[in-house]
Amino acid sequence: MVPPMFLKFFTSLREAQLPVTLREYLTLMEGLDADLAGQSVEGFYYLSRAALVKDERNLDKFDRVFGTTFKGLESLADGTDQAGIPADWLQKVAQKYLTDEEKKQLEELGWDDLMEKLRERLKEQKERHQGGSKWIGTGGTSPFGAYGYAPAGIRIGQEKNGSFRAVKVWDKREFKDLDGDIELGTRNIKVALRRLRKFARTGAPDELDLDTTIRETANHGYLDLRMRPERRNAVKVLLFFDIGGSMDWHIAQVEELFSAAKTEFKHMEYFYFHNCLYESVWKDNERRYADRTPTWDVLHTFPHDYKVIFVGDAAMSPYEIIQAGGSVEHMNEEPGAAWLERVTRTYPHAVWLNPVPERQWPYTPSTTMIQRLFANRMFPLTLEGLEAAMRELVR
């Protein structure tokens, strides 16, 4: 008998408009009968992806459906331990929970102190620690480790964000590319982007010029066909997308913007970054550690007449903007502010779109810092904000 969960997975893939056939689903079931997945969720993920996904453009949709259907499942057998308690429940018990008063009593270390103490711990620590306040461990109040709480610290060995307090993450993080084929339920975003238009006729004359044809035919007394180049939007756009971390909450909204921009702008280039711009960017999140583009190359490849749009929540540690080595993921030689200033100097027409509601911006120091670097050209990712940003770019 086929477990109901697998049938739900198949129907969910169809509802997400993935071209999955019954033959492919039966192939997956045959693979499970042959124990090709090895009773693990990871094995089942790769088996089902190989059997059901035939176009890499559908990988992101597949991952989202898979994550929703099998969330929290550790094993294909039962998903629980022998006592019937889900594994994620047991992990939550080990985490440290503090009251607001207890949190206020914890000391927040400065950048230099934080890095120096980490070096000391790496030299001295010889074993695993749980629930403490000093060593690299789990579930405590130490600024180093996982699944605990500290006003600011270095996250080590934690699968995903907890309280968004880390100033650096000492783990390899995987991000997903934005899906540029999202079908919008409304044309409003496209209409807002159309304010950024500058039409010109360039290229081969392959379009009938009806008015000129009629006029020249009347003048000459015979049919005189006249052609002209197609009228195209000549505006050139350079997009920078913040990806991963707290931006995961805004993926659907940003994907709609990305999809609309691909339709509206014929001359468009895009790159990804994380939190703040540094010395390199990338176009493929699966290859972002191996295939990066130096930011200097971007600044020297695309002329200053490009319109530049940054999309991000601007929520990060202030160190990531003002401190060399302050990047949450790597040791950057120059602060992020230096690179943002270079961009705004190179491209006079540059704006920042923020998916976080504008009323919340003052509560995040990094957001106000980015606002200043962009000379207050930060706009909310709403229809009104998009229209205001487009007006700013055509000044």
C-alpha cells in the first residue's frame, strides 16, 4: 500500500505546476521498493528529484514542495524515536530560553573582544560543552556556538537562524536562486516598473512603417514599402539581490519583482549578495563559493548610464557595514560601506528597495546606515514605493 504522504507529495507537485507524470511517479515507487533511498529523507530527496524533475528550472519549485510535505521527518520509516517523540521536540528541550530581564543582563562584546576571545577558546577548548556561558557549545549563553542566546556572537554548527543575533556565521550556508518564471497574479508591479522607460528604435529595420509607407506610396504613385527598427525600451538596469538569512521571509515578494523586471527590461543584468555588498558577487547560488564575479569587474563592465536597484531588507549587524572583517560569512578586507559608496559614485541613479514595512526601519540601526549611504533613496517594496523609486531613477 502506498503511504498517503507520498500521494500528497505527488498531488502537491502537480498543484505547483511541475510537469510530473504518473509514469515518473511509478518509477519513484519502484525505486523505493528497491530500497534505493536507504530509509533516509536525504536519500529519498535525491531519488525523487532524479525521478521527477526533468528541467533544472523546476528545482526551486520542487524543493519548496518537498520541504513543505516532509518538514520535520527524519526517517522514511516513522520519523520519530523509539519513544514516539519527534527529534525536533527533543532538540528544543536542549535550547536555552531566557526571560527579557535575563537577556538584558548579558554582556555584549565588541568586535575586537569577540574575535580575540574566539581565538582563545579555539586554542584552549578540548571537548564538547552544553549550556554554559564561556566555551564554544550549545544551548547556553556563550557568544560562540549554537542553539543558545547571546546579545551578539559567532554562530557555529547551527542549521539556521535562531534569534538573528550572530555577527558572523562559521558554517557553509546554501542559498537558492530566485525563480524568474513566477506567474504574477496581478499586473500592478509591471505597471509600476513601466515608469522606468526610455524608448528608442535600434537594430535591423524589420517592422512595417505604415505611415511612411502610405505617404511615399501616394507621392510615387506605386506601392513603396518602408520598414523601421522595432521600438524598444532602451533603459539599462543592474539589479543586486540580497539572498538568504532574513530575506527568506520575503522570497515570494522578491520573486514577483524579479519576474516582472525580466519581462519589462530587455537590457537587464542581475547579481546576488548576502546582507551587504563586498568585493565579489555571484549569479548562481549553487556555485557561489566557486564562481564569483569581482565587484570591481561589475563597476568597470557596466557603464554609468545603467540604473541600479538593490533589493534587500538591510537588516544585519552594523559591523558588516563599517568593519573590515565584519562580514557574517568571510573576512572582508574592506567594510561594506566602502563598496556601497563606490557603487553610488559610479552610478548616479541608484536606489534601494526594502521589503520590510517602512515603519519598522528606524528599529534596525543597519537600515538607517544604508539609508544614509544611499542619500535617503531607500523605498519600501510596495506599489507606491516602486513608483516612487522609478520616478527617482528617471530624474
